[in-house]
Amino acid sequence: MTVKIGIIGGSGLYDIGIIKNKEEINVETPFGKPSDKITLGKIGGIEVAFIPRHGRGHIYPPHKVNYRANIFAMKECGVEYLISTAAVGSLKKEIKPCDFVIANQLIDRTAKRTTTFFEEGIVTHVGFANPFCKTLSDIAYKTAKQQGVDVHRGTYICMEGPQFSTRAESKLYRSWNIGVIGMTLSPEAKLAREAEMCLCGILTVTDYDCWYEEKKM
């Protein structure tokens, strides 16, 4: 398989209706089963591979997703350019619900995820200063702008989940000048880097995080 573009669907994105000539395949990995079958097809004549991160029906919560199997399956399909979509909460007033954010930096606050392929005697060190591909991210940002979408660039902080932040944590993250918060992008970014994939995080803002007390009853 030589599909160079992969898409990971976040919460609510379990099927992309614009994929034509679809074929669903099972991909075996040394790390177990991916979240779902890989959908192969074309968007605008370009071959793509798609997987819903949480499985169709949202059967895997963020802390139970088999990230290694998902990224390995994409690599097996030949993917070199990976687009990861996700729903996030906003930590800034100017980043509004329904806006989009193209991730440009990452802070990992998880502790229980397996985020490397290199185990059992394989010793390596991986550069990770810039977790996201500038070229692919610039294309995503420019395209969103051209479509008239309210889009930002910002830092993504990854929390463990399934619990959301306390208000104290949310205010702490704001003091760090972080843009958005979610539960999934960090392991994908680290594994994609090890798999030598160019990664772009396209994030949809669903609400303000709990620092924004005006929305509370």
C-alpha cells in the first residue's frame, strides 16, 4: 500500500462522507488491534487512509485508545503525511467555540499512556522540539483562512482524562499561555515522530474550559 496521506478522526468524526471509492481493510499490528478498520479511498482524486480514533460509535475513551496500533497501521498503509483532528476546550477568550486551532506546540500532562515504539532492547533518543510539521500546518492554516474559517495557531496541552480539569488546573494552564486542552494529541504526536510521519493537528473548539465561569449555572 502506498497511501501517503492519513487522517485520524476525533470525537464525532467517525466517517468522512467525501471519501470516494471506499475500501475498508483490517491491518494487523504487533501492538494489537487499531481502533477500527482503515478506510482507503480518494478525496479530490487524492488517495487517503482514514481511521476514527475512538472507533465507530465512540467505544474507546481517550485513555484506552490503542495509539500505537493506530499509528503503526497508518505506517503500514504507507502514510507519510498525517492529519490528526480532535475536539478541544479553549483556554483563551479569543479562541471561541466553533473556531479551529492549528497546533504549533505541545505540552504533555499524561502519565499512563504508552508513547513509544522503542522497547525491549531498542535504545534510541528522538528529537521532539517541534512536534508538528510546519509545512503541513501552514497549508492547513492557509486553507482554513481561505475558506473564511476563524482559525488560530496555539499550544495544545494533553491531559490524562477521562476527568476534565479542576478550575485551579485550568487557570494554571492559562497562566502558561496555552491555547487549548484535550486528551489525545500527545501520544499521536510522539508516535508519529518515531514513525517519521509529518503531523498536523487540526483542532475544533467545542467550548471554553472550566476557567470560564460565566457559562456556569
